[in-house]
Amino acid sequence: MFLMDDGAAILLTWIVILITIGAAFGLFFLIKRNIKMDKEEHDVIIDNAVTRRYMEDSIKSYIKKVDRFGALSLIYIDLDGFGDLNEVFGQEACNQMLKEMAARILRVLPYQATLCRYENDEYLVFVKDEDNRARLEKLASRINEIISNPYQVLVGESISISASIGLVTYPTAGSTFDELYANLQLTTYVSKRDGGDKFTNFYASIKDEEQDNMMYYREVKNAILNKEFVLYYQPIVSLGDKTLSGAEALMRWNHPTKGVQAPSTFLKVLEQTGDIKWVGEWGLENMIRTRQALIEKFPTTPLRLSLNLSTKQLLDGNLANKFIDIMNKNNARPEDYMLEISDFMMVEKIAVIKTNIYKLRDFGFKIAVDGFEVDGQSVQNIQRSPIDVIKLGRSFLKDIDNNFMKEKLLSMLVRFAQDNNRVLISEGIETAAVTKYVKEQSVFYGQGYYFAKPMSFDAFEEYIEKRQYKALLDEVSTLEDSQILVNPESFEEETHEETAEEMLARVTGQRN
């Protein structure tokens, strides 16, 4: 048997120890490397889609590799109304929907395509070696189709959603990633502006046609984030007892360079992009805070504030529930607030609008029709609608002293309002003489530039404090009959008091 001396044994022992330590270190670094690779892979792929950074790096590298001799296409998918779904169904359900959506998109993509979740509710598709316009549009159409199929993410509940999609190809739409992305945003904007649920492909003149519109769209979106929108208030006064009855809240844009902007400059953009839904909730929240502040300062001044609702807002099936939640959250009384609609006939014609209006009215909101036109059909129809307040449009004042039919219809409307506990408000009052005339026709509430233009909260607070409306109504009382701008003789009472039905039949030429 071979025997080692003590020195050799010690040397062998150290060799074994060093080999063991080396193996241990090797194993440690191998495990660490695998963990790092797993983490990097996880950081790159989340919920079936690569990350934004990975996608951008891939596109830039590909452009550099192929130079101008290669081809690629980008598809941007911006989900329509995702924020509303998040509020209704919750974040967990919507995250499940997004995971399933990514899986659906991947199933229809060609082998050379990559999917990225670019923003929370926006996806980017990168297709290598593809610049065929027809094939790209066919793919976009297919993506939109599979996205719009319902998602069963809750027991007994399904979620449906659509998308606004933009398409660009390299190098037609740009030679760098930044150029491609800018044009991708432009085409996506056009899809969203046109109502969503569609795709728009880049074309040569789109920048000239749409660039200014998109810049304005971005300005409006940034105005929401920067809280540049405010409410102005136009007083509604009681002509009989010379008091302030309330005010209509009107949206304004406090533009940083252009000053205060009226709704006509931005409302259409908000409707096109779906942000009009945000306007209603934001407006109600602000109106509640305004009233609470005013009542705290003027506790003896009863104020009912009103807010306009557009058709697009009323088509939101969850509008009433959202408004009721806001009222409950703020401990606000619905009877202190009024909601104005412009077309009361829609209430009976469109089911979702009818549901919203009746639910809001049953909760306690007062419902008003804005800009009501005094004609035979409207006067007849208003009697069957769930309207509490009728705001007469300024056109009803035009030539009414020379219009027998119009004055009789107004008389009938006044009688209907008195008999059925409805309130009439005359809009567009601009002079003391018109104020006196309106009051003499038993229309006891008025609104218009004679009393005040729409004003900021601070100005409205001062208006109440100084009771500026009182001096204006005192001026009305001093007018002589000769100063009235209409012919009072045309309103003499008839000896026979017709019923509402008889009057309507006579002035409209209808007979039983």
C-alpha cells in the first residue's frame, strides 16, 4: 500500500478543499446567472406581451439593421372607454380582461410580429418584413374584431370593449422610431376622434390635414390633467320676490395663453374622444363643492345649481349610478341640484336615456329641458314627459307680441305649468323691459345677460353678497307700461276660459 508522507497529505487535502470551494462558487454563479436570466425574461414579457423598453429597443435595432432597404409595420391599439370599465368592474376584472386580450391578439399575429403592452390600456404591435398596405389593414381589422368579442371575467357578467387603431409602415411614415411613433399617434387620434372601433392607416397628406387637430386634442387632454377647466355660474332670479333662486353651472377652459375659452371651442373634442363622460362627473363634484361653500357663507340664500347633460353623456348606461354615488359620497341632497337636457323627446325614444333620466329623477334630482321652443307639438309633448322645469329658449320672445299663435301657446304652457307644479324659466333676458313682460306672462323666473353674464366662483360670491340682482329687479318695477316692448292688448283675457285641450286644438288646427 502506497503511503504518503505528511507534507503530501496536507497538499492533497488543500487541493481537495480548493476544488470543492471552486465548484461551490461555480454553482453559485450559475444559479445567480439563471436567476438573472429568469428575471430579465420576466421583465421583458409580462402578461403575454413584451415591455415598452424592450419593444422600443427592438424596433430601433431593426431599423438600424435594415437601413432603408427593409420593411416594418407598427399597429397601435388604444382601447375605447377603458377607464369607465375599470370603475364599473374593478381593476382585477379588467386586468384579467387585458391578459385574455393579449392572448387573443397573439393568436392572430404573424410569426414575425411582437406584441407590447405600451401603456396601461394601449398595445403596440411590431411586424418585421411587412409593408403591404392591404395585408396590414386586414390584420388590423382582425385584431379589432377579436378584441370586441365579450370577455367572461366575472360570474354572470361579460365585458365588451372596442379599440381605436392606428397603422404606419417604414419608411413611408418615417425613417426613425420617433417619426414612426408620432405618425402612429396621429392615425390613432383620427380613429378615436371618429368615434373609435375602427382603424386608420397612414397616408401622405394626413399630417397636413390632421396635425393641428391632434395638437388641439392633446391640449384639451393636458387641460384635464392640469385642471385648467373651471365652472362659471350664471344667476337665475325669482322675478316675483326679487331673490336669487340659483344658477346654471357652465364649463369654461382657463387656457394658460388664450384666456377663458367658451365650450364651443372644446366641447366637440371632448365628445369625440369620450372625455365628455368625465365632464359630467367632474362638473357635479365641483358644483356640489360650490354650493356647500356658498351655503356656508350665505345660509339664508336657498340656491339650486344646475348642470347641462349632453346626449352623449346620457347614452352612458352607468351615468345615473355614477351621479348617485357622487351625491351619496358628498352627503348632498339631490333636490338642491337640477340637471338640464336639450332634447326631452329623446327620453321616450331611447331606452338608455329614459332609464338614466327616470332613475335620476326618482333619486331626487330636478330635471329641466333647456332651450324649449314654444310650438304646438312641443307644448303637447312636454305634458307627457318627466320634466320638472321648462327653460324657455330666447327665440320664444322674438316677435311674440305680433304672433297670435305663439302667445296663445305660451298662455297654455303657463297654465299647464301652474296646474302640474312645473316651473318656467325664461332664458336670454337682456333688458328690463323684457323682464317686465316675461313676469306679466306669469313666467316668474329669469336668466340672461340683463342679470349677469356667466362668472367665476369669486365673482358669483360677490354678486350674492352685494345682491346685485335686487337693484336690477327694482329697475324693472319702475318701468311704465308704455316702455314695454310688446303690445299688451294682445294678451287681454278672453271671456270664455278654454281648456288646455280646446286651446291646443284651435291654435294647431286639430279637431276630434
